Amino acid sequence: MTLNVGSQAPVFKTKAIGGHMVDLAALRGRTVLLKFYRFATCPVCSLHMHHFIKDYRLIEAVGLTTIVLFHSPADKLADTQREDAPFDLVPDPDKDIFRAYGVETGFAGLFSPAVMREYSRALAAGYSPGLFTSDGGILGNPADFVIDADGRIAFAHYGKHYADSLTAAELADIRRGLESNVGMRTRDAILHHV
């Protein structure tokens, strides 16, 4: 079950790596970005995370409070981080939050030219294949949500395959589009509008 724009965002309260409590309800009044990735050793996810951290200033500039979730245990998530993240990294090994947001799994997401291209890039960048350390399973696609100050879904992107995660630049454009009240609700509509 996917979430629609305008629906109430499921609240959660859990620990980020490092022990910090993350309480979505306590973030009311702020615009929040939730990013969902697969397991911590997924090479494509790791490469995307590297680029997201590198470009995070774009997210800060549009005022998004960011929470990134992986379906890995906290120790694995902490151990695999190559660089410090300027936002909360949340382990969800039982996929409770993933299920609440309707983040999808399936074999179709494994096989596409985009996945193969990104997988090759990740390996070339030095990320390990990750196939034998895939806690939570290898099936799963990323997802991105912008939650407005009232706790409602303002934008939802469900990845079509596991390399289909939005970049910092795309998310900043989406945030600006939402702020300008364009009423655009899909990445393609917003990005073609910009």
C-alpha cells in the first residue's frame, strides 16, 4: 500500500545510529525529507549516499530536515558508513517503518540497465558487492518523501528499481516547486516544469 499526497505521514519514534532519538511527531512545524534505502552494504545505495552527503548543502538551503532509513541493524549501519552524515541515519531491521510507508520490494527492481550501470559505477568507486551481507534481503527499492509542517505527505517518490533514488538536486527542485505552490506532485512533472 503506497501513501498518497495529502495523507497523514505515519509517525515513528526510534533511535538513530549513535543513540539519538528520532521522533517524527516532534518534528511537526518543519518540512521533513525521509529517504529509504536498502541494506547498509548495498553498493548502489552507498554510492548514492556518498553523492547525497556531498551535495547536502542543496537540501539545507531549502530547509529540509532529513532522516535516512536503511533496513539494516544499527551496528552494521554504523560500521559501513565511510563519511559522517549531516542528518540522522535510522536502522529499521524489521522494516516496520518501511512497511508503514509502503516502501516496495520485488524482483523487478533488480534487473534494469540503470541498476547495472549504477552497480558498475559503485564497484568502480570501491564499494563491495554486498550480496552476501544483505541483511533484510536484497529485494527493495528506494523511496523519498517530503512531509509538510502539518505532518502530511507533500511529495512521494517510490523507486521503480533499486538505483531509482532521488538526488539532492532533484529533491531541492521538488521542495522549491512545492514552496511555489505549483501543485506538482511527481518528480517528472516538477523537473520538467523547472
